Amino acid sequence: MSSLSVGRALRRGLCAGAVGALVLTGFGSGAAFAVGTAQGDELAIRAPRDTVITAAPEGGAAQYRSLAIGLTHYDHETTVTDGRLTVDVSGLAGVAEVAWPDNCAPDETGTVAVCDMGDVPNRYSPQVQLKVRATAEAGAGAQGAIEYSAEATGGPDGTLVAPGGSTRTFVTVASGADLGVSAPQDVTGVAPGSSLTVPFSVTNTGNETAHGFKVSLWATYGLDVATRYPQCTSTGPGNGGFTHVTCSFDTDVPPGATVELPEPLRLAVTGHALYERFEYGVQPADDTVVDLDSSDNNRTWHINADNTADFSVKGTKVSGAAGDTVTTAFRFVNNGPAWAGDVTSGDPLVAIDFYLPEGTTATSVPRTCRTTSAPGDVPGAVHYACTLPTWTTPDLDVGFPFELRVDRVVPDATGRVVARPYSGGTSLAFDPDVTNNSAEVVVNPSV
């Protein structure tokens, strides 16, 4: 790496510890999109909007902070190659110095570099790790900015261009504690009944001591927090199936130090575990102290268990004369052993389609059901889609009482009930038995 002192002060409010440090441009109003994007393809620069760096200690050098930057494009049907990111750090003069990675070539002034990004993916991945640290003379409150532009080969016109100056990272020098926890690797195929150790340690990358810290833990329904610390309190599982644990430790964390919890934090993977999510975070114990950079304060660990959940639906049979109103209450049952829920989006995993029997009209409908249509529907047939709670426990048994008016008597008038994935498709990977995913609602059966 080559290193250069650069920068220019900008007028911008102090953003120490702001949640905005977590947000990548391109996911919000700060995105840099390609010009001339016929057929819908766009080039976007993904870079932090804000970052906080610590002031240098007297007579010493400040610590570097790494900025992850990448390019993406949106058309999955096209290939985009030869991504070139231009990074202009002239806006950091007197504020910060930059260490360029090997895939960036700075010009003779050292203030502008072109970085080789290679093939441009559809999903974000960091292709440049830019390191930034405060200059010796920059005090707390000094501010500057990094500007980006980019182009790549591909798209309908042969070149995609992200307009220069439209994406920036604002850099603020500050002094204080900066706590963070390490990122975990997601795991799959975990056996129900086993246990896992959370890779939990707290590091202070700031320049001041953190006098104690608070920990927050959230575990989905299929996980139990097995380690119990006297410094913690627990609630749940509550709405959405989460168990919430809060802790307060009086351990000092000096600058540059890493500390562990009093004993390893372990999770029990229960017999009803399936798609699980464990979130954990840290912050200074004193609520009046602002953590310099919140981007590494909270982590999410996805844990997929090797388990199944047998979803089924049960139909019904009723009779009525013309003009009568009858109640048809088909049911959904989770036979377990696992619960199931979308722990990422919070959407239901399953929807239930109900196709009304011939000769009937629905006069009262459950509040979670609505009329809909789908490819393959018979013309004139009435089709309702019903949703379930966002988390489906092993003992869940839900009824859907429809009141149907018999407009005309049709012997063995048969409606269909089908459980299917909420997001589309016909089957669920965790459901081993699809034979009970459909049933019949029969009005005026002959037998």
C-alpha cells in the first residue's frame, strides 16, 4: 500500500455513532445510478455515507479505519465487466490520510486513484478496502469527504457510467470509545438438540476507555440462550417469537483492547428449531456516552437447523338448501416437529388458497383472507388467498370459517384448499409430506 496525507474541511454536522454509518449508498437516496440506462440496467456505487475516525494520540499515529466499497449493476440478464472506480480524496486535506489498496492506482498528486473492480456483480460485495486515518494535526470535529465515480463495460450502449460526485463518504474526526463485536459466519445443517458457542468478544477501536458496556441479545423461537449471567435479565418469547436478553457489565475496555464475556455465550438449538436468527450487540454502559461508530455494534447470525415441519390442511363437508347460509371451516395445522417463520423479512411462510364450491357465494370471510387470481384459475371461479401468522409454532391449529350462501344446489359441489409458499411456488423445502397440503370443502355431499 502507498500512503498519502490529503483532505479539505467540509461544513457538515457531526455524525459520530450515527446509524447512517451502517447504510450503503445505493440502498437509499444517496445512490449513484448509471446514466443512459435503457432496458433498465444501472451501475451503482456502494460506499458508506458516513464514517468516524479517531483523533491521533499526542506524539503518535491514529488508527486506520477500513471503508468497504463495491460496484453493482441490476440487470441479471447481462454481463458487466471491467469496472473502474475513481476515488477522489482531495476533500480530506488536513483531516485524514489514506492508504491505497493494491488494486487502486493513484495519480501523481496521490489524491485521485482509479481502482480495478473487475467483473461487476448483481449483489453487493466489497471490491475495494480503503483505509483512512486522521492526520496528526486533525482535532476532534474536523470533517472532510471522499468522492466517487465509476464506469464499466456492458449495458445496452456498451458502457455504464455512474455520474461523478454523486456519491460521497463524509469523514468526521472524533475522540471517544468505539466498541464493536466480531461478525459471525452463518451455519446450516445444525442438529436439533445441539448447542453452539457465539463468537462474542468486545473490542474498543476508539482512543478512550469504555467504562463498562451493555449487551443486547435477541433469539428466535427455536433458540434458547443457555448461558445465564447474573448481570442479565431475560424476557420472551414475545411477539414474533423472540427472546430478548439485556446485560450490563462493569468491565473497562481500554483503547485497542478486546475483552470476553465472563464465560462463553452458548445457544441451545431446540427440537423445534428450523430457520433461526440470533442478534447481538454492544454499547457503552453510560447512556450519555456516544459510541463513535455504530456500524460494528450489532451482528446477525443465521442458524439453519436440519429439521422439518409438516404443514397440512383439513377440509370439511356441509349441506344446505338453496338460499341457506352454511359455515365451512377448513383448518391449517403444523404437525411439527419444527416451527417455521421468515426471520429475515417477517412475512408469513405459507398462504392458503381456497377455491369456492360451485353454486356458492361467500357472505362472510375471515379477516386474513382476500379474493385473488392466479394463472390457471378456471374462468368464473372464485379464489381466496388466506395468510397465517408470521411465526408458525408446532402446535398451531388455525380455522378459517367461511360463511357460504347456497345459490343453487349442486350435488357434491367441491372446493379446493391448498397450502403453498407465501412468496410463490408449489412446495416448501422443509415440508416432507406434500400429500396433506391440499383438501376438499364439499357442499351437499351425496354420501
